[in-house]
Amino acid sequence: MLVRGMQMGSLFGCSIDADENVKEAQLTNGLVRGHAYSITAIQTVNTYGGQVPLLRIRNPWGNSKEWNGAWSDGSSEWSQVDPQQREQMGVQFAKDGEFWMSFDDFMTNFTQMECCNLSADVMDEISEMTGVEVHDKQKHQWVEKSEDGEWNSRQGTAGGCQNNDTYCNNPQYGTYFQVPMDSVEHDGKCTVIGAVLQKYRRELRTKGLDNLPIGFSVYKADGSGQAIHDVSGQKPIARTKVFINMREVTVRFRVPPGQYVIVPCTFDAHDDASFLLRIFSNAEFQTTRLR
């Protein structure tokens, strides 16, 4: 995900869970709890013991509060890397808040990571505002499509989750993904991010109504272009892991090109609500309301 995201110009942030008793407490390894870092590069280096994947991370404070473990500024590990590769990587030892660390150390120490995928429309807006051309079509291949819908018990579209016989009564959306010729994907698959957001729930809180537990599943379509009527023998190729009463739920998945059906739902049947389905992909795709 990191490698593919970097190739596509995505933005990555990371952090360590905060200590509720101390604000932005610095650890002995130089990292700071409850503080936002950005991941600015990923690189694999050749060492005496083999290849080591490294991440370049930046503390936005831009000062000496940096990681002081393996692969930190001036650490002995860098002596194993060819000077030419170090130069190509732009390795500099300065108290500027930017440092390198191994992927293993990153996984051990950081507890949260966020990814922001930039679409071509966003980059065009930035270019228009700044007068600087920043849109790299090879990188920013994300395409977004959205569909408004609702679970309505009177109309018979509030079917609830898969535990209910009425599950297939939920709104369904057909999608067709096709990998473009200039895709950064090398295995022929499509990267897709699906998100379902329940609308107007903030306003409804004043009436004592909280967010509903929501989720969605993605199924391989049978090619008929019709809605699914029975999922008893069909396993979804992607789904939200749990139903949770959050305003928005998101799932990232990778699939071969083809036709799929997305089914947003509430956990309980007969729960009425409006929702927004958003689909992001680096593939060319279309969406159609099936029911």
C-alpha cells in the first residue's frame, strides 16, 4: 500500500497513540506521542546483510526532535550503504526534523497511519489557485464517483445486514472496472476505495437520533447487469469488517477488472436513513443503480 501510494502521489501521515496524562510526550527513542508525522519517501537499500526497506519521515516541527534508533541521522547502519545510493536518496544528517527508519521499526513504534489519495480534479484546482502545474497524470489517477441513496422501510429498501432474509432488498450499485493502459499497477488489478456516509445524522441528534450501525459488501457480478437476489452461496470479495455507528465507513480492496455489485446496508432491517456512496479507483469505471 505504501509503495503503490507513493507511486500515485498519495499523502501519508502517521502518529503514536497519545498518553492521556502527558501532552506530546517525547520517548527515549526521540519520537513524540500524540504528534503528527508525515511519510515523505520509501526506499530499499542494499546492506551487508541484504536489502532493507526504509521510510523517510518528517517531524513538521523541523527541529532536533527526531528518531535516534537504527538508520537515524549519523547512525552506523549508513556505513553499509553505497555513497552513490545515499546521494540518490538525498540522505542528509541535519537537525531538520527529517529522518529515516526501517519499515520494521516503523511498524513497531507507530500505531496510526492515514492515507490521503489525491485525484486529478484536486491537483487541477491546486494548479489553478497557485499558477503552478502540479498535475502528473501518471501519478494522480484516482477517479471518484458518488451515488445518493436511502434505506426506506416504506419503499422496501431497508433490508438490514446479511443476517436478514430481506438483505437483497437494500439499494445495490453495479460497477465495472477497467485498468487503463498507463496504470501504475503491474499485476493487472484495480485498487478501489469504497465509502458509505450516512447523511443528516448530525442534524438528527437534536431529535435524539444517533448514527446507525452501517456497512457494505462487494460481490462479483454474474454479468447479467441485474441486482443480486440471493447471496446465500456467495461470499463477498470485500466488506466492512464490523458494523459500527460511525458517520462514514471505508474499505480499501484490490480486484481484477470486471463487474461487481456494491450493497450498502444498516445492521438492523427497517432502519430509515439517507446515505452517500463514494467510490475511488485508479481504474476507469462506471456505476449504475441496480435497485
